[in-house]
Amino acid sequence: MTIDLTQFHEAFFEESFEALDSMEAALLKLDIGAPDKELINTIFRVAHSIKGGSATFGFSDIASFTHSLETLLDELRSGTMQVTVPMSDLLLKSVDVMRAMLRAVQHKKPIDAQKVSDLQFDLELMIAQKNTAPAAAAAPTPVAIAAPAPAPASAPAEVAPPVPVPKRWEITFKPFPELFARGNDPLRMLRELAELGELESIADLAALPAFAQLDPQSCYMAWNLQLRAEVEESAIKQVFEWAEGDCELQIELVGGPATEGASQAASVAQPASTAPGGAAHIGGTPAPTPPPAAHAPVSSASPAAAAASPSTTAAAPTQAAAPAAPPKLEAVPKADAPIEKMADSGSIRVSVEKIDELMNTVGELVITQAMLSQLGSRLEGPTAEKLRAGLAQLERNMRELQESVMRVRMLPINVVFSRFPRMVRDLAQRLGKQIELKLTGEQTELDKTVLEKIGDPLVHLVRNSIDHGIETPEKRAAAGKIPAGTVHLDACHRGGNIAVEVSDDGGGLDKHRILAKARDRGLVGPNDVLTDEQIYELIFLPGFSTAEKTTDVSGRGVGMDVVRRNIKELGGKIELRSELGKGSRTIITLPLTLAIVDGQSVSVGGETYIVPLISIVESMQLKAENVSRLSGRGEVFSFRGFYLPIIRLHEVFGVEPRTRVLDEGLVVVAEGEGHQRIGLFVDDLLGQQQVVIKSLETNYGHVEGVSGATILGDGSVALILDIPGLIRATAVRSAA
Amino acid sequence: MSANAPVKNAGEGSHQVLTFVLGKETYGVDILRVQEIRGYSAVTKIPHAPAHVLGVLNLRGSIVPIVDLRMRFSLDRAEYTAVTVIIVVSIMSAAGRRDFGVVVDGVSDVVDVDTDEVKPAPDLGSRGATDYIRGLVPVAERMVVLLDIDKLIGTELATLGGSNVNQAA
């Protein structure tokens, strides 16, 4: 028993977080009133597996909390309780708390105990409320809190009608005193048994010595257990597997349904009659929060029980727990857990580094293949023809290989979308709006690195839509709309890009107000005429907000500029369209991956540079009459009514160009941050191609105006231009 | 300077050194740092790079900067010919391992150097920094200058790694 369990912690956390996500999703789908059985089962399984895992790893706080949760869920599962709105709120809160607890434990930080116990209290209260209704004799308040309060011993544990379970097992479990030293916890075994079916446990405290003689590290207790469950003996043995050799264990099949009534009566009577030293009658499922008294004797700390006058009877305090939780867990077939695991194993976890390594190797192969193709095309003769055919085949296979490797890094956008149902629900509730969230194209796949960075911008956009876009139900009704607004998230592939769209049918953007605000703040001259596009563009300026009041949700004016910067960093674009009174749409265009960029090759002198296609607006040849010099320094040219500065790439990068005359070369109109446009003067355009981005910083360092490098078909290196960086660099230079 | 040259450790025994020629001198680098020796091919220039950083090359998929040691040592510039050689070495810097290519006139030999025979570099005073010289060792009646490439190139990398490349502009 000296296995180092910490090695499994990471896997447990990862699985638990994923499980919580699926639990949250299931909770949100749960219909109030007519819940789907399968969904409840999913939710229950999550709570159950987290409970099991955290108990195994000794995260007792999490185990205790999830236990309460599980108890409540079990009520739902058996149909004795109904899903209500407060309950689903409570369950969602539980998901948050569990997540926080797991995170705290993962990072070895203290758990927010107050929050946990508050929620646990709420959970238990809900269970207790249900219990008080049918079982009049049971304690009116959650019993768990009032630990030593001696509840009427007469209150039978079996308040619920006996579940028709045919088999009845009688188990005598007598651990040796050294049990604890071997790392076994009888409480856990009892809980596991309770999951198999209906469990009656009677603790035999006969061997318990007086307090003075008591050794807290020894186990003095034994248990007589009765289990009603449709299970095989082997399943029961499995529970005690770890304790084998550390205990005396007898398992006997005593009867089927026929003897049910009689045995039940016997078991109720037992507390009074059996066990000479006073038997503790403990509910099969330990009470919601294990009350100190009931908990203590079963787990490791016998002294607590001993303190409660062991010589007389330990029955009084412990019996209090008995009526609290009628042990009526439906038989959870233990065997079904491994089956589920099997079904999940269609995927494996691979570290991102391994995939990156694979990507690099494939990238090199592609380059080598390109070199071979070039060589092959120069050969002549009959065998050369065959060689070329072979090379063409190789090229196809390479492309497929490269695509497959890329796909390994791809994840469906659902990973990001899945956080929205919850967020929208909470926000709508808080703002008193009715909002329906529509998700489409969730299966659209994109690179993991892009995926990780797109989440926050999307959250912001959705929040904006809900806070500013969708009107209150009254306003909507007045405008002749249905009271519930719709926020629509859509993703789809468009060419080599992915388009993500956030749209709403709310009030839309008020052009005039935006313009007025911009004029107020001096961002736009009083007589400037702006196109719609340019007006919406203003929203992306830092600190710009037309919201009448700032809420804690949005409206502070930070945000849209950050959204746009994030999108730009990913090499994407963001566009806004809106119609007053009908709603707005935000369209984000992103590259599928950060490892590859669509580029335009340009030449300056003997050098080749790659300009990312996404930053290019247009390429053109300049006429001398369109160019003017500003204050003898910079050059500008007119482009669609605007004057754009010319950046001569050969000057910035210090290379000898083919030509310095503007109308002999070409100008690439490129866009930096915030629609800032420049004309990039180069010798010539070469061609468009997809290039694999390589870092310059691995072996060298950062270079201003360059975002990376790539390897061309002939094996030579070309630098990839960073247009925003280039604009910044030249701005600094001309200012100096 | 000369005091910190690790020359007095007889326990190290001998180690192998790759020697190469630069002008009239012979230099040596620890063979364990040598990744690869390849012929010279055209490099891609890097904007704003120091003069002795010629540019970058594709070395089996990774982008490797190329340094001209002649320029680094302020020797006369040589024409790059078919026999001009690039030695790719790895450097341990604060930022981890980095690969660099150095252009030399030609590669001579791999020799065993007895650690006891390594003499400390003479102190040239303020005329030239010699902290990148690990020591001098006679090999076949020639003096081989043992280089400490971490100090030779690694210290420059520290300045390249940041964004203060503007000064070249």
C-alpha cells in the first residue's frame, strides 16, 4: 500500500474539470419539471466519480461536499424529488464550488471553507425539506448540524418503501486493530457498499476500551452489515479487497424478497437488542455531512466516540444520524463504471509538445519534398518522367500528411462555445432580460492555440450583446418584438479561414449617437462625413463607450479595443454590422492555425519577404503625380481619398533595392492596427503561398518589423513582415 | 581574465577539439559543442543586425543565425568561396540552448588536447578583451587558440534577445 497517489493527481484534476464541464452542460439542458433521466444520470455520475476520486486521494473536503451533492442528486434520480428552478441554481452553484475546490487543491491553496459549508448547508436543507415532508418523525432541521441531539430512537431508518431488491447479504466485517496503519478506511468501504445497494450497518463497539487505554491508531470496531442489493459476492468482496488479510470477513446470502419483511423488522429492532456493549446504528449512507459523532467512530478517531461515554452506550449520539438519511440508494451497479471508461477510451491524451515536434518534422519533410520537386523538374530523360510522377505522388501524400497533423491540433469550437449557455443564463437573470442563446457550427474545428485566445474576446462580445444589444422584455414588446431576445453564435469555415459571428436581434447601434459622442470627444471633426463602416469603427477606439450607465457587466469603454487587439494578434479581422432597431452582427475572421500563414511574397533587391495576406488591402503601381512629400520628409500618396504614408522597405531594412524610383516598383497597401494603412514600397510581387511560420527568436532574437521567418521551396529563408510592428518602427524613426 | 581560464585541472585529462583556420591563425572549439559542418550557402539578411551577423540559414527546418568570425575578430574580410565553411555550434546562454553558425576559412582537424598543456591566454591589457579565449595550446608546432564560444557569442545574444535592436537603424 505504498503507491504514491500524487502521480495520479493531475489526471484526476483534468478529468474532474472535464466532467464538471459536462455536468454543467447537462444541468443547463435539464428541463424544469420534466427532466431527462439520462441527463440526471450524467450529472449523478460526475458527482459520484469526483467523490470517489477525491476520497481516494484524501481530499476529504471535496469528498464530503460531493457526497451531499450526490445525496441530493440521488433523490432526483429516484424521482422522489423534482427538479425546480432553485434546485438547478443550487446545482449550478455546486459546480462552481466544486471547480473552485478542485482548483484550490490542485494549486495547494486553501479552500474557501465558508462558501463550501454555506452551499453544503443549502444542499442539505433541500434534502431535509424533502425528508421532513413524508417522514414526520425525522428531525425538522438538518440533523447534520445538531450532532449530539438524541433523536427519537424509535424513528425507523426505513421511511421509504422498501425497494424491491431480491438479494440480501449479511456481512460480518471485523478489522484487525492494525487496519488503520495499513492505510484502510472502513468508512470508505462502508460508503462503497452503500453504493451497491441498501445498506444497514451495525457497529460492534464491544472491543472498545476505556478512554484512557484507547490507542487512537488502532481499530476497535467491527461491523455487522446487511446489504440488500442485486449483486454477486465478488462485487462485495471487491469492496474489501484492500483490507484483505487485515480483517475477518464473512459474507453470507441470507435471503431473497420473501424474507424481506421479516429481516427488515429485525434490523430495526436490532439497535435495542443486539450488541452487548451498545450498538451504533448507522445509516448506510452516512448522514449528509457526517455528523461528528457518527463520523468519528467509523473513521479513524475513535476517541471521539469514547469521549461520549463509551461504557454506557454510543448508541445515543450516533442514532441521531440514522433517521436523517434513509439509506435507499438504488442499486448502482458498480460494474457499470468500467464499461463507461471503456467507451471513453476512443481518444488519448497527448502533450502539445509532442504534436509540435511532429509538426516540425512534417514541415521539414514538406521543404525537402519541395526541393526534390524542383530538382526533378530540371532532369531530362525517360527515367526523369517516372521520377516526376513519383514526386507528384509524394507531394500529394505530403500535403495529406501535413493536413492530418494540423488536424491533430484542431479542436471543435464547442470547447469555447460551451461556456456561453451558463454565462448567458446568469447574465440574463441578473439583468432581468429574456435571452435565448443559439449556437450553430459548434463542430467547426480550429487550432488549439487560436481557440485558447478567442475565448475572452467572444465572452466580451456576447456580454455586450446581452447588456447593450438586447432590450428589456418591456422595451421589446413596445417595439413589436417577441419578449425573448436571441443571441446567436455561429462558426464556419470560409476559405482558409474560420468565421465566428456573434449576432443579436436587439436594438442595434445608433449611428448618430456614436457620431455625436465622437464629435463631443474631438475624435471626429464637426464637419467630417463618415461612412457607416467608419462610424462603427469608432467603437473599437480605446475608452469609447456610449453606454448611459456603466454596469459591472460592460460599458466602461474598455473592451472593444482589447477585443480587436486580441483578434489582430491572432492574425484575424473583426467587422461590425448593425441596423438600428434590428440588431447587430460582429464577424470575426481568423486563420485556422497560427503555424501557417497565407502570404504574399515580395522582393526587394535580392531578398524575399512574406507579407501576411490578411494585412494586405491592395497592391498597385504608383503614378508620380499621386505622390507628394510632406514637410520634406515623409512621402504620402492618395488612396481612395486618403493620404497614406509610404514606407520604403529597402530603407527600413537596409537592403540594396533594384529600384528607388516609386513608379518603377510596386506599392502594397497594407493595414496595421486600427485600420491604420500604409503603402509599402517594394520591387516586385512574386506569388502567394502558404508558409509555415518559424520563430526567429529560438536562436536569434526579436527583430523589429518581423514576426518570424519561413523556409521557401528552394530551402532558403524568407522573413515574414509584421505590418503593425513595421508601422511602429518607422513612426519611432521619423519622430527621432 | 587569465586567472579564470580553467587550465589547472589535471583531473580532466584530455578532450577533443575541432580546429579551424581563420586568416593565419588556428582556433579550436570543444567538439561536443559542434553540431554540424557544412558548406557556405547564401544567407538571408536580418534587418538591424550587427555587422558580423550575416543573416540566417535554414538548418534542417530551424532558422540559424550565421556569424562571420573574421569580422568578429576584426580581421580582413575574405571572399566567400566554395571552400568557405560554416561550423554550427550550440551555445548555452541564459535563455537556454541556441544554435549559431560561424563562418570560418576552413576546418583543419580534430585533435586531442591534454588539459595540462593548455596555457592561459596572455593579458593584452585594454587592447582587446580576451575573456572568450580559454587558453592557448601547441598542436603540431602551431599555436591553437581555444575559444569559449559561450562567452564569444553568448554575451552578444543577450543584447540581441531584447527589443533594443533599434540602435542599428
